[in-house]
Amino acid sequence: MLICRGGHSGIQGATKLKNLADTQTAGVGCDLAGRDEKMTVLALLPPLIVRLYGDGTEAAIQRTLMLLLAIAIAYFWAALFARPLARSTGWDLLAIAMIFVVMLPGPVAWGAAALALSFGAVFGREIFGGRPILPPALIGLAFAIFSFPEGGFEARGILAQSPDLLLAASCLPGAVILMVRGALVWQVAAGAVAGLAAVALTMGVPQWWWQPGLGAFVAAVLFLAAAPESAAGGAGARWLHGLLVGGLTALIRAADPNQPDGVVFAVLLGALFAPLLGRALQWRIRHD
């Protein structure tokens, strides 16, 4: 009997130690996640400032107010869904609002933006327990472009515009930091640039070398397509994912008479096909 008691006590002690270790590990994981979310917010500050700088006074004020509205909507839905589930809210909500506002080419209707943000927040994050399977800002932008095609959520006549090199350059410092921290998949970003250039060159798009600097391509690729929740698994699949995003962007820009920016739908389609690309490559490797 003494041996049994000792064994039982030993098992209880081991279980307690394991639970303590799991709790500490979870705490460290949450802390690291929180740090990455903060770094994403910091990475988005330069392109946001560049957007405000490029706007006129009235447009800059409206973009700032739109950011406040986006933050309020993101936190409202997070708090509404988190309350019954006792789930906390984090810095990722601020990042969602910031990338949505950075992607806007100019002023948009308040009601349409609020509806799009709500759709992205609910169906991109909250119904999945606060863990997005796709970037909520991407879902919201795609919803807005599809539902309000004349609402100004996407630039038109993109091939006739001058490249916004300042906006593109402002995205790079933060992207490098996120890449070093493992919060940005560089293969997707590099593949997207290569795919964009290759398809634009193939289709005879004039000045194809300026394509990455047009519209919001760099911001969308770095902060949406290359986000861990969007990217495919495996290095090969990630390259294919990036090539698909870049190629679709060039195709939409050249084939559509309105010449839209095209990057939002390209990133969305790329993200939806990303799991299939990963599984297809795994299947081929197993059967070779």
C-alpha cells in the first residue's frame, strides 16, 4: 500500500509539473505573439504616414478618421465575440485597421467602409475563435470592391498612373523586421514580384518594370499575401503561391478595360489556393 501511495503521489506531482510547464510555455507563446503583433503595427506606421503625406489636407483628415472608425469597429466585434468566450483582444486588431486604411487609394463612403470592415472582422476572425484563417482586412477589402465597385476602394486606370515609389519603399523596413522575426514569408513576396514582372512582360505591358510600384501592390503582398495565415506551407508551395499572386495581378490589370489595381483579388485567390498548392506538392513528392 505504501508503494501504491508513493506511486500515486509521484504521478500527481509529475502531472502538476507538466501542467505548470504547459502554462509557462503558453504564456511565452502568447507573449511572443503579442510582440509580433506590435511589430506588425510598427511596420505599418511608415506606409500609413506616407499615405497621409500624399493626401491633401481634407483627404488626410478623412483617412485619419477612417482609421479611428476601423479601430472602433474591429475592437467592437472582438469585444462582442470575446465576452461570452472569455477571450482577450490583442494588437492584431489595430494592425487589421491600419492595413485596411493603408490599402485605400483615397476617400471612400463611411457606411460602405463600416460594412466592409464588419464583414471582414466577423467572417475573417471572430467566427473562428479570434484566429483568422485569412487576413480580415483582405476579406473586408475584397467585400468592399465586389459590393461597391464604384466606391473608390480600388484604384482604376492603374497602368496610366505613375509608380508610388515612396509608398513602396516605406513598406520595406518593417517587412524586413517581420521577416527576421518569422512573421513574414519572404518566398511569397519574392515570388509575387517575379510573377508580376513575368506576366506583364509576356503580355506586352508597357514599362512592365514599374509594375511593382503601381497602386498598393507592395503593401498588399508584404502585409497580406506574405502573412503567415495566408501563405502556403513548404518553400516550393510558397514560391508558387507568390507567382500566382503576382501573375494574377498583372493579368487583371492588363485584361480588364478599367485597369484596376487587381492586387486584392489576386491576393485573395492566392490565399484560397495556397493549401491546395501545398498538398499538391506533397502528393507529388510522395509519389515520385
